[in-house]
Amino acid sequence: MAATATPNPFQFLPLVDKCTGSRIHIVMKRDKEIVGTPLGFDDSANMVLEDVKGIRNHT
């Protein structure tokens, strides 16, 4: 019987690590958007951002 691989929900963390110190644009649920500079993150993918600005969507 072949074992099925369990997807890793944190496989994006190396990408987030590469973005640390660079300006990023984040689209969240309900079309909320922010732009900021990541300072770091933890193992649960909580991010610390600086110089954050919210973007209003007028739909």
C-alpha cells in the first residue's frame, strides 16, 4: 500500500523568508489589501510588518 503525502501547510515559509526586508502586497479575505515590509515571522506564519498601509477597494 502506497503512503499518501500529507500536504505541508507551511511550505510557503521559505518564500516569505526571502521577502523579509522587501516591500510586499498582501491580499487577504474579503478583498482586504495591505502593503508593507516584513520584518519576520514565526512557525505559525504570523508576520511582523512595518510601514504598513491599507488599500481601500471601491467596488
